[in-house]
Amino acid sequence: MTEENKTDKKKCGTKGKAMFAYGIIQLGSSVVSAAALAAIALSFCSLKQESKLFNECVEEIQASGSSSSDAVSFCNGGK
């Protein structure tokens, strides 16, 4: 082998390591992204439950004869 061939192989090896590192970083960012999306999805579930409870509260207060605005105010913690 000549000196040029040895130099070319070293350059290729460096590129390979860089591409491997890039792949690992890309995979890691995909995992973080998936975890974040899962966390957002779970927070929507709790938000849906809270909304359901709030609507039930408003309906219950309205059934007792209060106006809609009074019911919303009461369920928000007022009065």
C-alpha cells in the first residue's frame, strides 16, 4: 500500500465515526420526541377528565335554579 491509500482509509474511518455519532444523536432525539408526545397525550387525558367534572358541576348548579354565569363562577371557585 502506498501512503495515499493509507491516508484515504483514515479519512473514511473518521467519516464513519462521525456518521455513527450522527445516527446515535438522531435516534436519541427521536426517543426524546416520542416521550414528549406521550407526555402530551397523557396530559390531554387528565384535561378531559377535569373538563368532564367541571361540566357536571355546572349542570348540577344550573339544575338548582342558578343562571349559567353563576354556575360557572361557582364551579371556578367563586362564592
